[in-house]
Amino acid sequence: MAPPSVSWRHASNRTFLSKYSHHHIAVFLLTFFSYALLHASRKTFSNVKVSISSQWTPFSFNSSVFIVEPDEIWKNIHLFPDKDAATLFLGLLDTIFLFSYAVGLFISGMIGDRLNMRWVLSFGMCSSALVMFVFGTVTEWLHFYNKIFYCTLWIMNGLLQSTCWPCVVAIMGNWFGKAGRGFIFGLWSACASVGNILGAFLASSVLQYGYEYSFLVTASVQFAGGLIIFFGLLTSPKEVGFPEPVEEDENGGSEEDAHRPLMTSSDSDEDEQSHSIQASDAVRKPQAIGFVQACCLPGVLLYSLAYACLKLVNYSFFFWLPFYLSNNFEWTEAEADQLSIWYDVGGIIGGTVQGLISDMLRKRAPVLAVSLVLAVGSLYGYSRSPNNKPINAVLMTVTGFFIGGPSNMISSAISADLGRQDMIKDSSEALATVTGIVDGTGSIGAAVGQFLVSLIQDQLDWMWVFYFFILMTSLTVVFIAPLLVREISMLLQERRSRILAG
């Protein structure tokens, strides 16, 4: 006969797994791949920067054009006198995209809480795919190169893509409760990294025919994904008659008790728990939370500012890593694209492992702080990487683990925690708004960072860019320090209580 502790653990696992149906699996996969496809299209732009830069400068020749234009005509259609000027404009496009994306997130979060999120998500995916197709494929087919037109399209793309992330996080929050959320969301948040890998694969596979075909392939796949979302995604368990997720953690406590330091310092009583259950079962649709009210929720501003610094670093790797590898080590663009995948592999593992640890501790901030401190060392180590692909890949994976992991946690699991805290349990329509605020603030930081990266690299060198990354990672720790101190004190109090009780 198995010991009681083993039997209890097996029963707990069965209870945990029994909460999930095939609808949960379908929602997990559909939201996962919807955002993965969105990131694949973004990754296409970063992966073909070298080709675009060559096309926008004189005396370049796109391999997809089989008729050699006369030299004087080729000179007349170029945008920039040299590759340095083209590189600065590419950095400007990244900044424009992220600024418009950030503004859109603040708006899209509120829209997602007020409209059918399936419609919003599908519209964002399909319309963004059309913009990508025009930006990268149509303009090249027509040999139409115009700075204002490129900037306008990229503003539209940022606004349209901003509709997706608040919706997918909110939908996941509707289907999955706090029990195991760190692990589930850590695994699910790998969607961005999987999208990066998919985008790198799609872009590099057709890049030999011309960069416009990279845009064509990824845009087509994304548009098809948007159609699947429109016809197949369920945004809430209520749509199939399921109850809201059981607000219970693995130890049998209420969700309000789990991970308390992020939300509030007071304990919920039984009346509040009963009221929460009644509110979730109410027939009326909960009122969506206001923007200012969402900003004032405990932890939202601190994590938003922290994410602004961290997303700056994470997205700098996303936008500039293939370009850095190609220029710094003189590797081919296809080789750089394939090698950059290892950063995303590290982020996938980091988000899952760190999310699982935070579930076990029932605290997020300590796990984030340890990872970010180690990220400082990994950034310095990667900046000293020799011109050796295996060593570079290992250092890149370690860096992705310690930077991509915390970034995934803040943007997914922690955003869901912040949008489901007990003081707004009467208004469950807050997830998309809170997620939009956190990710929108992060995107503002990332937008400023992309321009600074191109400027620092142009005026100084890549080593100073890594010093800048180290500074931003350190600031992330500073912003979460109040939450870190609070959660560590809570852990110590819990330990003392267990010792006294034992």
C-alpha cells in the first residue's frame, strides 16, 4: 500500500488534470499559435534587415530581380547614400513600430474588455498580415521605395498588432485559474519565442529568392491563422456552459490567498470568498475596469516600469541580434538567422522553469530578481563571445534563459495575477486592460531602446550597447525591489509560522 503522502500527491495530480478538458487544450493551442504567428511576421523584418539595407543603398542588386537595371536608374531609386544611413532608418522603423504598438496596447486592452475578444484578435491578425504584405512584398514588386510610406505602414502595423496580446492573455486567464498559473503561463508564453523560431525558419528558407518572399510567406500564414481564430476560438468557459476556473491553489487555499504579496497585504475572509463565487456566477456581464483604476491597482505601475526596462533589452535582441551577428562576426545573413534561434530556446526554457519555481514558492519577485542578477553576468559574458558559433550559441542560450524567462513571466503570468486580484473580483473584465498597461509601458521602453541601440552602435560600438543592456537590466531589479522585499518578508513569516506550528 502506498504511503498516505504519495496517495495524496497522486490524488492532487488527478484533481489538477481533471480541471482541464479538450476545450482548455484547444484554447491553449489556438492562443499560443495566434501570437506565435504574429511574432513570426515581426521576426521576418529583423531577419532580412541586411537584405533590405542593401536594397535601399546604391549599387545593390536584389537577387529576386532577374533583369539588371541600368546603373543610372538603380541610383535614382535608392533611399540612402550608404548602409549606415539605412541602418539608422531601420532603427527608426523599429522605434515607430513599438511606439505605435505601445499606444495601441493602452487602447486595445480596454477594447478587448468591452468587445468580443475573438473578433478583435482575428481582425488584428488578418489586417496586420495585409500591411506586412504591402510593406515587404508589394513595394518590392513595384520597386516603390518611399520613407513616408514605410513609416505610415509601420505605424498601422504597430496599432493593429497591439490588439492581440491583451486578448490572448485575457482569454487564457478566463480559462486557467491561479493554480499552476506560473507553470502553465510560463509554458504558454513560449509562444513569442516559438514564433521567433518559426519566423526565422520561414524567412531564411525563401530568402535566397528575395526578401519580399519572406514577407509573403509569413503574411500568408498569419492571415490563415486569423481566419482559424475567427471560426474556432472560445474566449470564455461560459460559451460552452463551463464554470469559471476554480479559484483554488494546489494546497486547497483560495486564489486570493495564493501569491498574496503581489496583490494585497490583507487576508480575505470567508464572506469575501463567498461573494467572489457569487459574482463569478452572476448572469450579468461584469463591468470593465477603467484605465486610471487599473493603473492604481497594487503592483501594476511597479511591474510596468520594470517591464519597460526589461522589454527594452529583450526586444533589442529580438530586433538586432541577426544584424549584430552578421556585422560583428561577418557571418552570412542566413547563418545569423539560424543561430539567433538559440536565444529564443533559452527564453522558452527560462519562462517554463522560472514559472514552475514561482508556483512552488507562490511568489514571483524573488525568482525574477535572482534571474535578472544572473542576467547581468550573462550579458557581459555574451559581449565577450569569440568568433565561434558553438560557443556563441551556448552563451546566447544562457542569456535568453535569464532575460527571456523573466520577460515572459511579467508579460503573461504576472499580468494575469494583476488583472485577477481580489479587489476587482466584482469586475473580472480587467485582464485585457491591465495586460495592455503592462505591455504598453514595456513597449514604450522598448521603442526608445531601439533608437538608442542604433545610435549607440553608430557613435560608439557594440560593446557600449551591451553596457546599456546591463544598465537597463539592473534598473529592472530596482523597480521590483519593493515587491521583492515584501515577498521575502512574507516567506520568512510563513516559515516562522510553520516552525511554531510544528
